[in-house]
Amino acid sequence: MEKSAKDIIAEAVKKGQKNLSEHQSKLFLKAYGIPVTREQMAASPDEAVKIAKEMGFPIVLKGESPELTHKTEMNVIELNISTEDEVRKAYDRIMATGVVPKGGILVQEMIKGQRELVVGLSRDPQFGPCVMFGLGGIYTEILRDVSFRVAPLTEFDAMQMMDEIKAKKILDEFRGKPAVDKSLLAKALIAVGQIGLDYNEVKELDINPLIISGDKPVAVDALVILGNGKK
């Protein structure tokens, strides 16, 4: 049985975590109805292989811990794993880095999509929780094509945010791909705003990338930063 959003936050605060791990962050988002990748924790190479076979190749392996906030830089991520042998080698290699706790390997489905978005939450000293939406992946910091709204958001607010980014056409039919399900995307933006209102403990939230798989948004990576944010 999956833990509630309240339990996930309470447990992390009790342990003195500065942020939720990626898996914790996604379970937290999932509790708010935000689509996330299918993933499970594996405590051994054999278990990782079993999960991968059930999930279906290709898959991704990632080191999992609240301290591992920059997985690519720390070299604890392997993408596009397509065979059982590759799973075992990737598992052993990641654990050999020495920065991943025992059994701390996340087996995740490989989501492929040409459209990457970002959704975030921050706390403004004057306005309180604010939601960000825009181009994600490597383009987030380069292009800074984003829009903001103060929580709570309505569906109208969310739709306006989508219309305000310069690259808004990426949400329409794109290179043979269907138009994004804007209703689902709007629900995700509204939910992120609600998180900011519901949990003063959540200082920041970052979903990047939010990949469009088919026509649906899926949170592929997420980070919830904890702190004494002001409402």
C-alpha cells in the first residue's frame, strides 16, 4: 500500500531530510494525481532484472537517496538498458561509485518523447507559493521560456500559462505526434499549486523533465526541497 502525501512528508521531516529523494518525490506527486513514471526499488541485481522483465525493456537504473540530487553529475544513472546482462552490469557499476546506499537502486521505465517541459513551485516572500511552467530539459536554463502564476490556480490560469510561453506551439501537433492533452497538463499545474498551499514544509518543487509521451505529460524526474517556507 502506497503512503499518503502527508505520511511521505512527515517521515522525511522526522528523519531530518533536506529534500525528498526522487522516488519519494514521485510518490508524493502521484498522491496528487500527477502522472509519474512506473518505477520500483531493487535491492539486488537479480531483483532489478526481475522488475525490468515485468516492466518491459528498455528501462533506466538510477541511484536512489535524498542526497543524490544531481544524478548525471554523480554518474549514478544508466539510460536505455535493453537486456538482463546490461541491467546487472549497470547495477554493479552504479553501486561501485560508493555514493549509493545499499539497495538504493531505482528501476524506472524509459519514457521517450521529443517534447520536454518543466513545472516548478517556489515561494515568493510577498505572494507565497508560485507555480512555474515552461520548456524543460536542457532548455530550461538556456532559453528561460517560462510563465508564472500565484497559487491557487484555476484551469483558466493553467491554460493561460501554456499560452504565454514563446514555444507554445510545441503543445500542438508536433512532428507527427498528437497535440498535448492540455486538460491533464492543467490538472498537474493546479495540483502543484495546491501542494504549495497544503504543505508549508515544501520550500521548492521541480519536475524536470515532464516528458510528453504520446499526448500525456509524465514526470520523469522530480525533486521536492523541504524547508520552512512561508505561506
